[in-house]
Amino acid sequence: MDYKKTLNLPRTKFKMKANLTQKEPQFLKKWEKEDLYGQLEAAGSGKPVYMLHDGPPYANGHIHLGTAFNKVLKDIILKSKRMAGFHCPYIPGWDCHGLPIEHNVDKELGEKKKKIGKLAFRGACRKYARKWIKIQKADFKRLGVLGDWENPYLTINFSYETAIAREFNRFLMNGSVIRSKKPVYWCSSCVTALAEAEVEYYDHSSPSIFVKFRVEEDLSDVIPELAGKKVSVVIWTTTPWTLPANLAVAFHPDFSYAAVETGGEVLIMAEELVEQSFAEFGIDDYQVIATFSSAVLEKRTCRHPFMERKSLMVLANYVTLDTGTGCVHTAPGHGRDDYLTGLRYGLEPLSPVDNHGRFTDEAGPYSGLFITDANQVIIDDLSKNGSLIKHDTLSHSFPHCWRCKKPVNFRATEQWFISMEENDLRKKALAAIKEVTWTPKWGMERIYGMVETRPDWCLSRQRAWGVPLTVFYCRKCGEVANNDQVNERINELFTKEGADAWFSHEISDFLGADAKCAKCGSDEFEKEEDILDVWFDSGVSYAAVLEERNLPVPADLYLEGSDQHRGWFQSSLLASMGTRGIPPYKGVLTHGFVVDGHGKKMSKSIGNVIAPKEIIDQYGAEILRMWVAFEDYRDDIKISDEILKQLSDGYRKIRNTIRYFLGNLSDFDPAVNLVDFADLDELDRWALSQLEQLKRKVAKGYGDFEFHTVMHALHYFCTVTMSAFYLDIIKDRLYTSTPASRGRRSAQTVLYEILDALIRMMTPVLSFTMAEVWSYLPPDADREANPFVAGFAPFNDEYLQPDLEQRWERLLEIRSEVTRLLEHARREKIIGHSLEAEVWLAADGELSDFLKENWRQLETISIVSAMHQTHQAKAGSVECEIPGLSILVKPARGEKCERCWIRSETVGQDRSHPEICARCSRVMAEIVKG
């Protein structure tokens, strides 16, 4: 007889091979057809809202792994929050203005750029942005990210451009916007001012020079030792090209300075740096003839080394003893600290450099030179006139443009700024930072330090593609002409025509035909042509998106890469604090950057870049989603072929476990076959206790954004707790019992409940797979249509069995010793499979009593053919690590049962079924009777 046909073997149509690359697009079509996101929105009605506000990626080029990581991370959070009982709208968005798009459109247009007008060029930029939005949208949807993809927010939408202008004018009207000539980062290649967030730092080689500034003024009244001496102050700089703009030399008010005589002249420098400086100069013969406080030098003058003017001696706290001489070359038009010092001493912010990085006529003999070319010319001139002491080169971190990657300079130009001090913006922002929840916690210190020291927010960009600074000002006196009526006209025209209205309409269309300057009465006005910093565009998204769509403000969470502490997080905070007085977010989560398996930054030149599409085409989006959840996002996130293969193996183990669950539930009807908790087998109640602990750990992990904790717990539960233990043990009960036996239905009840809970817990991460598994569950009329609208399985306190857990922990320790010795016997060729073994356990005292009380459970979990307890250890027994326990493993007596594979001396006793054991004979009798 073929006894295999009498076994309850697993049956399921759920395939072991996932075929993710083929199945995932089918699910995407299904979800779109069914309007899955709409279903989630409807299901969320009446629930508390959890608002994760999407930071807009830039609409320029294909998504990369960092962008994919970010979007999937957001999707995991939103799906987990929905399943935890929240209503979670998700409005994806795109940042569409700015320099990168403008540059690419320039390239596409070529010579045509010179022939088309500003409005036509802006139209080309708009078209370019929309093209990439369409491409990126498809890429994001392919990742399984659910959201309102039909109604995203775009910074080029007329309503959004109107909101940008409106928010800027709120700053303008409350007095926070100032126009000033002060130093800002300037890219001569891109011909525009840059924000702090648009500057990146790379190593750069610069000239390093020590220069003498001759003191022509007699200092003997305060330093008698200098009477009749030739005296110079020595400065050090790595930007010789800024020397034409020098107006002062700064000294620290608290440092002691020295007059050092050498070679017939006296050099002034910080006393503490004398030895170091002269070693640098290569001069051994020198003598300190006087030391003095810097206060005696304040407001004295020295001669500029090559320009026909004087340099004022000033005091400044930013002077350090780290490098140089303690005497700092100060050019108020080319440095932030220099500028502030200039304000204190009444010095103008001289900047003799034009927008393209060439010297103007104010630079004298260097007029027309590029500043980088002028470096060597200036050094040569200093050498000729005797002002140069030392020339070298220095490799150091230097600011570069985020777009063209070329070095930037700091130059004073007329720009529009949001003042950090007006209306106490800095003070309010710093206080708000402390009220926000930062994940990781170090994010608070990072952004706090940045806001604490940041300069005024430079809003002006000298480009064409963006929302203009909507300012009118009097041509004669400079008074701003905006008022509530003017701003309302701006809003009306922008709503109808977008920001293009600024460039297509006359000034009178905004100000009215009879407008007069409120200050001087003039009727001549200027319309600002600069555009706004794109960080302002995205920074006001809380107003343009959340407020406009009646969504909660502040948002519960902003989530982006850690670089956004100086970007979107900061611009959003300042924009909201400046006009609302509250931060735009309650919490901020940041993640690291994606790097290769060796921790190196991904770079095309290195050849270590992996595109999301490559991963999806090879493994499916599910593996990419799994990677996002398994990695600890707080650090840099590694990815490599090896990591992806490991994840793929892990996925297969989880899928195989789930397939086993499904296979053993093929004849299970939850409406009929569920066994009450009190009637479950003890091992099954232990499994539910394990599940209950897992549910709580996973819920906490999702709530704390500890997704790697969630995935590691789920993976361990599937592969170890279930596959390596529980499922292995109940296999005999599931396969060999009669189909409707209480023991089998008990195991099936637990399998059903565990599988249902696992699907729900895994859905936020393994969305495609769990949607597939959901369709293979035993039919249940009360079950939700899909796992996304189903919540997490509720907690069940009854399932927590601490006393049972404690007892089973001890049983598992004993089983571990049995398993260890079975493995040893297998290696020694004493047995093959564990069912070929017979085991004797010897113990006395309390341990012996424990074994007697739990003997049936221990027999079950040991998976051997026979097990005996004795008081005295048999010959050949091995003492275990558990005190008082000895174990002997021998080949089992009897023949192998052809049905259950156990070796038993009862095989052959039933003449009707001579090939099977007595237990199987009883089952066969029930089957025949059945």
C-alpha cells in the first residue's frame, strides 16, 4: 500500500519561486485599477491623522539609490502607521525650479538660448521639469510606494507659485526682508549667489603666503622699543586675490603680541606664534624686543602692500592661534566675519570683482583678470616690492558650487536677505528646535549649531528659472512699494498665469497707473528681476501643500537625508517661524547616505554606482524594500551585490516558511475548525506566546522607527522559532494524524493565527509578497480585501504565558543537550536521521521530577523514535552541561514505520498493515472508518 497517500501532506498553489520581476508590475496595475490609495484614504476616515510631509526631490534625472531609499523608508512608515490605526495621507511632491534645470535647458537649446526671450526660456524649463516628473513618478510607483500620485504637489503649479510669492511677501511686510550689500557665496561659473545649503566642501590646493603690511605711523608712543624702527605687521592668507579688497588687519583683543627684530626690520605677530612663524619663514636670527596688548594698535594704520590706501588696525574675536600669525588680513567685501568687523569700524564692503569672477577697475592694475589667474600675478608683485615673506601651497577643504562643482568665492553684492535678527527669527528658531523630536537625537545639536551661527538668509538668485522676488521699489529713493493691495494683485495674476505673470505684465498692472512712492512721491519704480532661492520654494511647502489642502500643520514628520539639516529642514523651519511662529514639523527623521559595500561614496568615476532599476530588474523591488528595512538608516547605508544576495536568500527563507504555513492550511476553515485557546496543545500555546511577544516587539519597532529591529525579529521568528523548531516538531502531528483530529486542528489554528499576524507585520516592508500571500489564505468572509486596509493583529494578553515560557525555556535547554549529542552520534555514524535514535536521560532529585512532569513534551520536541528516563546513568552516557543530567544515544530498536518513519518494535504487529507502527495502524483504522 502507498501510505504516502494517507498522509496530510502540504498542498498550496503559492509558488516557492517568487518571480518578483514579473509579478510586481501585475500588482501595480491591480492596485491602480482598484484605486488602492483611495481605499486607504476611505478606510482612514474618522481615524487620527498622521502627517508625513514629503520633501520634494529635484525634477532632474533618474532617481538614484539614495532617492529610492528615502521614498521606500517613507512608505514603510506610512503603511505601518495606517496599520496601527492612523489616517495617513501621502502627497508626493517635486522641486522644479532652479539652476540644475536651467543649466540642462541651456545645453539643450544651445545657440537658440540667445535668440529666445525669458518667457520662452522659462517655458522650456517648465517642459523639461514635467518630463522628468513623469519619469520619476513611474520609478517611485515601481518601488511599491503608495500615494496620491494623480495629485502631487509641484513647485511649478500656479497655486504653488502663488503660495511662494505670498509667503515671501509676508516676510516683506513684517520687516524681515532687507536689501544690503554684504558678502555671500558666489559662483562665477553659474553667475549667481548661493545659499549655505548649495555649497559643498572638497579638497582644494591654494597658495599660502605671508605678507608684510608696512606701519608708517609712529608707534613709539605706545611701544617705545619701536622708536626709529622699520615696522611691519605680518598677515597670512590663502586667497591672494582678495588682497586688492583689503581694508584692515585684525588682531585678537585678548592675545599678547610681539615685536620681533630680524634683518634690520621689526615684524609684529602674536607672541605665541613667533617661534612657529619664523620656523615657517626659515629664519633663525631674530629677537623679540617687545610684547604688548593688541589694544594699543586699535585704529592705528598701516600701508596696503600694493594699493594706494591705508589699512586700519582693528580688533576681532574670530582671530585664532591655529594658523598664520595672529594678524588677519581683513576684506569686508569678501568674508562674513570681515564684513561684520567692517560694520563695527565703518568700513565699506569693497568687492572689486564682477559677476563672472573678473576684477573691476577698482582692483587697479589687476582690472580684467580672472581672480584665480590674478593669484600668481599678485604674488609676483608682492615679491618684487619686498612685501612677500614666504610663498607655499596648501591643500585644504574649500567651498564648491553644488551644481558645477567649481570653487566659489565670497563677494559682497547687492542682495535681498531675510534677517536672522529682525523679529528675533534666530532666537525663535533655536527655541523651536528644542521642542521638536529629532531622530537620531544628535540631529538637534547639528541643526541647532547651524542656525546659531548662520548668516542672514540670502534670497536672491541672478537666474531666470524660478519664482521672482516680488518686490517693487522706488527708482529714486529705494523705498519698497509693496502693500496689501499690491500683494493681492500679485496673488491674483499668479493664480491665473503662474510666476510668468511677473515677466509678462507691466509694473502698472501690479501697482496701478497712478502709484506714487510713499516716501518721496516719485512715480518711477523698479521691478526686481532676481528669482528666489529655491530653498525658499520648498521651505514654504507646509503652506503651499498642507495648509492649502487642509492637512494638519505642523506635520508629524519630515524625513530626508542628513544633509537636509542645512537644507530643507532649516529653510522650512525659518520660513514657518518667520511668519507663523511655530515649527512646520513635530518630528524630524534623518538617514545616512548610500555607500558601496566597502563604505565608499558612490561615484561614476569609481564605477561603484548601482541604479535602482538594475536591482529591480534582477531581484525585484521587494528585495530593495527589504534592504531599506534591514539597514540601520542612522549610519551610512551599505549596498553591494553580496548584500543583495544575502537579502535574497533571507527573502527565500521567509517565503518558504510562509509557503509551509499555507500548505498545511489547505483543508482548514477558520469558521469551523478553530480550536479554543484553552483546548490547544501546550506546545501550540507556547508558540502563540512567542507570537505575542513578537507582535509587541514589532509594534514598538515600527513606532520607534527601528525598522532593522523589526526585520531582524521577523526573520529570526520565521527561520529559527518557526522553521528550525516549532514547524519541525509539529510536522509529525500535521502529517500523520487524522485530518480532523484535535491535535492537528490545534496546530492548524496556531498556524493560521501566526500566519495572519505575520502577513500584517510584514506588509509595510514586503508589500508585494504579503498582498500575494493574502490571496492564498483560507477563505474568510470577514477578512479585509487586502492586507493594507487590515490593521496589525491586536494584542492578546491571554496568549502571554510567563509560567509556561519559563518552563519551556528549561525544556529547550534540555532539548539543546539532546540535539547536541544526536549530532555527535550522527557524526560518529551511530545514527543517520534523529528518528533512528533511542535516547536515555538520567537525572535525580528536582531535575528528575521536572523530567517526569514534562516527559510528553520533551519526547515530542526531541524528535527521536524512543526516549527513556532512568535514575542511574547507563554505560556510555555523557554528562551534560546541565548539572545532574546524563544522556545516552543509541540506535533505536525495531523497524522503520513506512508511514511516519519512526523506528518501533510495534511495526509488523498489525497483520492488516505489517509495514507500519501501532500508532499509524490506529490512524489507518480511523481513516477507513471515517
